[in-house]
Amino acid sequence: MDVKAYLEDSRKRVDVALDRALKDVKVSKNLFEAMSYSVNAGGKRVRPALAFAASEAMGEKAEVALPAAVALEMIHTYSLIHDDLPSMDNDDLRRGKPTNHKVYGEALAILAGDGLLTQAFYVLSDPEWKIPAERKVDITRIIADGAGSEGMVGGQVLDLEWEGKEFTEKTLEKIHIHKTGKLLRASVLAGARAAGADATTLEKLDRYAKAMGLSFQIADDVLDVTATTEQLGKDAQNDVKKKKATYPALMGVEKSKKRAATLLEEALEALRSARPKSEMLGHLARFIVERKS
Ligand code: IPE
Ligand code: IPE
Ligand code: MG
Ligand code: MG
Ligand code: MG
């Protein structure tokens, strides 16, 4: 199956489960609407696809990783809602639509993000998820690590702290690995662990995931300066305006693309060492650096 079709399949599969999970938001209709608005605004569903592909790489069905995929997309969507807030990147457009706070106001946008983050862990603890309990505990820890202060949240703080400052490649790598790489890494490891991957296999996949995760944010930085707002569904040329620490700002577009290509080769090599039972993690890593949106 080609990667576009796989992403489409993943989207369908995870969207049904996301709808079901959002039905549990009953206390406030406004909260339900604000959470649903951003989840359903579109988005590539790369993190669910990585979790599914990692499960298949272990020889299991994609569905084995479904609650992890739902949780990952909820956390990712919350991170976008908060990332766009006036006090963070202050953006008006996301996934081709007005940002959450533009529609629902800042207070509800913050709470919609909080709701999605918390609901993600409710989904992970679903007793209907028929995998051994110790795997669920491992997955919860993997995802909390990827999303939290040692992962995405930590990276988002660095991203803001380094705005407008001179930075080195070492600093930039640290920002990107945390703000973006670690949740992508968690997607791969959670999917693989759901399918029963052992510590040795997880370590090999970890090398794949680290390289892939960094390459994802390099591609995001490059697209900010090379793609149009229409292609991206978010305002282009934003990083320059905000003086963000990005790869193109440090080394220009061509060298940034080369760096991403090198990381892709590293990712593919590490993946081979894990002897995956499906090729899709490799195809997804290539898609991530070659994508146009
Ligand atoms: C955008 O992520 C934010 C980053 C971590 C770079 P995606 O490019 O996966 O956004 P969607 O989910 O497709 O909207
Ligand atoms: C965001 O990085 C990473 C997140 C954790 C959301 P960016 O700020 O570059 O993401 P975009 O370009 O707004 O999607
Ligand atoms: Mg940001
Ligand atoms: Mg942003
Ligand atoms: Mg960006």
C-alpha cells in the first residue's frame, strides 16, 4: 500500500475512535464543541499512522494500537491549540481554519486543550482495550514522557525562550527533538509496545524514531519558508517574523533539506536493524521529509 492511502486509512480508523471518545465530553456543550472543532479540523494524522505502522512492524494488526493512536492525536491537537495562543505563537489559522481561540476565545481554547490532554489518559486506561495491563502502563509512561516536561512541553518552553536570540545547532537540535521529536517517538514506541515489542526491539525503533522525529521538525521549518499558506493550512513565513530558532534561519533551506535527508537515511538504517514485518514505518519516514504540507 502506498503511504498516501495508508494515511487515509489511518485517518478513517482513528477518526471513528476519536468521535467515540469525544462523546464522553458531556458536562459542557461549549467544551465539547471547542475540543471537537480542532480535532475535526483536518490534519495529517501522522502520529496515529506511526502508531499503527509500528504495531504492524511487530506483526500485529493496526487496531491493537488504536487507543494509543487516539490519545496521541488528542495530545497533538491540544499542543496545536496552545501553540497558537496569543501568548505563544499567536496564530490565526490552523488546519485551514481560524485557530481555536479565534472562534471560542482564549479561556475556552486553553480549557479545550486541557480537556484533550486529560481525555487522552482516560482513553489509555480504557478497560475495553484488550492488551495486557503491563503494556498499558508502559505505554502511559512512554506517552507521558513524550508529551510532558521531558518532552514536548519542555521543548515548547525552549522554543519560546530562544525566540529572537542567537543560537547554535546544538541548541536548535535540543529544541526540536523535544518540542516535536519526542511525541513522534512516543507514537512509534507506544504502537510497538501495544503489539508486544520487547526492550531490545524498542531500543532499535528508538533510534529510528529519534532521527525521524527531528527530521519532521526540520521539514516543518523548511515548509514555513518554501510553502504557501494555502498548502500549509497555517500562515507561512511565520518563523521569520517571530525570529524563531529554525534550521533555515541557521543554515539556509538547501542545507536544512540535506540535514533532513541524512536523518532519513539514519532512520531507515536503524529500522532495518529492528527487522520490521511491514515496510510502512520506512515509507512514513520518507513521507515526513518529502511532504508538501
Ligand atoms: C504541526 O504538526 C506541528 C508540529 C509539531 C510541527 P503536523 O504537521 O503533524 O500538523 P497536522 O496534525 O497535520 O495539522
Ligand atoms: C510546534 O512547533 C510544536 C508543537 C508542539 C505544537 P511550531 O510552532 O513550529 O508548529 P507550527 O508551525 O505552528 O505548526
Ligand atoms: Mg511553536
Ligand atoms: Mg506554531
Ligand atoms: Mg512551524
